[in-house]
Amino acid sequence: MSSVLKSLPSVSELLDSAPLKSLVSRVSQSTVLSGVRRFLDQVRSEIPTASQFPTTAADLADRIARWISREDRGGASAAINATGVLLPAGMEGPPLADEAVQAIIDLASSYIVSGRDSATNPRAGGAVAAAAMRLTGSEDAAVYTTATSAVLLAAQALARGREVIVARGDLTETPEQSRWLDVLRAGGVNVREIGAANLVRIADFSAAITPATGAILRLDAVRTRSSEPSLGELTALAREHKLPVIQFLGVGGIVPSTAIGIPDQLSAAESIAAGVDLAIVATDALTGGPRAGLAIGKGTAVESLRAHPLAAPLALDRLLQASLLATLELYLDPSQLELKLPLYSLLATPLANLQNRAERIAPQLHIPGVIEAIATAMPASLQDGSSPHLLPSYGIELRPLAVSKTSLKDRLARGLPAVIAAETETGLLLNLKTVLPRQDLQLATILDAFRRGADESPKTDEKQISPEDSQPQSPGDEFPAPEIV
């Protein structure tokens, strides 16, 4: 291993590389210098237990630049979502509208004067509430840090310690991928589970109602399921027993999404029309805004939330309120949504457009003898896993020839920005349904390092290692790549 250690470039050589010179222009010189030293120290400490040298000299500089960029952002990094899943579980998103981003910048660059005591904004979130009420026809609204916190707050405030009836099949995962049952019980909610995992009838709800019942909670909003009662049936039953109905909309948006090709998800506006007391929206799903939990509904129900001791601590901060307000205001002119809201733009992109882009990009990704790139039709979906229906799409299939699929996937995931692709048995798919047109140029250059390796003749210099050999065969063989991915 001593020869490998000797082959590592010096700090000075690395600082003279193009990736790190570019990084210095964006972060401080001291940050880059410190990052290079820490990265090299980690490599040196792991070389004795690793089976392979991690990269070529040029690629090592690329890795360090990506690693420093991730560290500088606290571990978060921008990514191109090429999975074909518009709302993937493992990524934050979707991208915000320019107006929503600018709203954050405008406030973040100055001190913020609270509008709580203003005559035109008598309570926190007043402007957001007004926009939500206008879009849904509800009596009132309040906004909290997340949809999960809003659901928990609603169950506590409306049930007041009594039982909350929940269909067993609804108790899956929260948007944060925790178990709903665990979250509700940890929050002191007295959960009464009913029905089977895949079936619940209106009779099950009716039989579960007793004097100890405080509310009915639905955590599912897919309209096409025949294995459960309609929202209208449920609200009629609740009215008969004078019980509030809380409806979490899952990925459903604030207004109907049928026009953008998603007919299966209930919206807040439809839930309000069906008579629910509270409809809770995860605003970073089909609404296309920042992460928040928007509770919309009857005035008495929202006031109960607002009076709860946890309401103030769980209130959404001013920066995200401004961003959410800017997003909701886009809905006031529906004709502009496809132009200004990135999620709507992706959903509305014609298949012919996706095909043209795929056929243009594929030749730029093709590396003879190394990677085959083929433009091809493929499906997309709204969420991970099973979907009521698939969306037609087009993209590029990458078939590795002289490199492994693992090596190729790792190369994409370690990019700046990272490219997250879908995986098949024979290669990877870059699904353009979830790629913004402005990201096409970045996609076209993601395999430059592989192309450079293919163009270079083999050399005996230990720094010249093939891209295939530079990748680990198992997680234990990797150097600091887990910090870079």
C-alpha cells in the first residue's frame, strides 16, 4: 500500500485542479483547504483496509469538490430527479416556483416585522389562511410546520382525549416515513383501529362509535378505492353522531388535480365540499410548495387547533409562510400554473416533447464500447410503489458495457448535482418526466469522466485507474464515497 499512498496527489496539486479552483470562487479558500486535508486524511486512514485506490487523480479532485460542497450545505445537495417518480419518498421536493424562492430571499435578507398585531393580519399565517380559504371555499385555515404535526394537533384538539377512530389500512407511514400509529400514540392520541388491512366498511365506522368517541380520522385520500366508504358517507355518519371528521390528504393538493393528469387524488377543496371538518394538506406534495401542513376547514375546528398549547410552537416560520403564500397566489390564475409551478410544468409536458429531448440527449451520453444510451418510451408515476395509473413518458436507457451498473449508478449519484436514476436488470433509466428542461445540459455532461477514461490509453502510472476499477465492489471497499453520494 505504500506505493498507493505515494501516488496520492499533494494538497497543492489538488488545489490547482479545475474543480477545486471553481469551488474556491463559491466558498472560502480556507474551507476548501481544510476540506482537502480532511478528505486526504480519511483516504490515508482507510487505504490499509480498502481493496482499491478510489479514483484517478483528476477524479479524486472531482470527489473532493463534491464532498466539500455537500459538507458546506450540511449534507444536503441539489439533485436531478430522473427516477420518473414525481414525488419520490427519498427526496425533498418538488422544486419551488421562482416566486416562492424569491419570497424567501426577500425576507431572509432583512429583519422581519411580524404581522401578528397588524390590523390587516390579526394572527400568524393570516395571509396564507386567506389564500387557502379563497381557493377552497373553507371558513378558516391555519398552517403548521408539517402535515404530520397538523394531523397530530388536530387529533388532540378535536378529540380532547377521547377515542379517535382510524381505519387499520390507513395506518401506514407519515410523509416522514414514520409509522402513523406510533406517532399518534406518542402524541397521546387514543387510537381506535377498525377494519382489516385492506378493507373497511361504513358499518365498521358506525359500530365503533360510542360515547367515548371524539373524532374520525382518515389518512388516505385516493378516490378510486372501492374497499372503503366514500367521504360523503363518512361525513353523513359523523354528522348523525355530532363527531368531527379529520381528513389528511396524503399527496393530494389544495385544488383538484384532474386537469394535470392525476384524477385519483382528492383535493382539499373537494374534501371541504364533502363536509369534512378539517382537511390537512402536505403542501410539498401536489400543491408544489415548501414543506408545511395546511389545516383547512370549519371555523370552529380551526379555532380549536389555534387554541391548543402546541399550536404556537408548531406554527410555520415566517420564511416558509412567505414561500407558501407565493405558491398559493399562483393558483389564483390557473392559466399560469403550468408555466410557473415546476410540478405542474413536469406533469403537463407533452410526450412528444419528452421524446424529442430524449433523442437529442441520448447521443451525447453514448460512449462507444463503454456505455450505450438509447432513447426509449417508459412509464412515470406520481409516487413510489404501486400507483392507480401510470403516466406516459420518455427517457434514456443507459446500458453499461465496459463498466458495472453499480459503478455507473454511483457516478451519477456522486455528481454535482447528483443524478438519481431508476434501476433495471440491465442498466439505468433517466426518465425525463421528472427532469426540468433547464437540467438537460447537465444531464448531457454527467458522463464526461467516463468519456475521458475511454479516450485515454492505459498508462502504468498508478494515478491512471479505469473508472470501473475506481469503484467499490461492496460498500466496505469504498473510501469516503458515502459522504459524497
